[in-house]
Amino acid sequence: MVAMSTTIITITRQALLARKEVWMTLVTLLLLAAALIGIGLYGALSQQSFVMLMMGLELMLNGVMLAAVAFWALSGAGAPEGQLLTIIVMAVMAIEMAMGFALVVAVYRGKQADMTEALSELKQ
């Protein structure tokens, strides 16, 4: 089953690269990745809520992952390293979100505050 799906993916990618009119070019995907990184950076720096800050960080990670997958998919190489990298990054993102939300819940229960400014005394 795995060999069949790998063959289908390889044939699909070869057909995509063999076509003369590719509507999703590397530049288009990199511009989309840069937009995701920019929106995530703005969201992470401008928000005061922990949840919104984490959402901005996740958008930035999604932009980086999109750029990596775009390079892998349009490079023409048949190696599975790009897929493996994507799966690892997605697992790390899920772990980060779980730990981050657990931290937010613990801080909210202890201090009754969700804003970053209200927790400035934790630095000391």
C-alpha cells in the first residue's frame, strides 16, 4: 500500500514538473510563505494575550514549513526528506501548542491574568 501511494505521489509530481504551465510557482509559494511569516510576526509582537501570541508564532512556523515544502516539491528530487521534515515540524508544533496552552492555563489559575503586561512581576 505504501509503495503504491509513493508511486502515485512520484508520478503526480513528475506530471506536475513536466507540464509547461505551472500555476503554483516557487515564487508564488515563497511570497505566500513570506506573507504568513509577516502576519505571524505582526501578531506575535502586537498582541498582549498569550493565546494570540502563540497563534502568531504558529503562523510563522507554518510559513517556514510552507517554504520548506515548496523547495522540496519543486526541486524535482524524489527523496522523502521533505515529507519527513514536514511531519517532524508538525509534531513539534503540536507539542509546542499543548505545552503553551498548559502554561497559559497554569498561569491563569495562579494569577487570574491572561495578558502579558499583568504578569510583569514574574520576571523578577
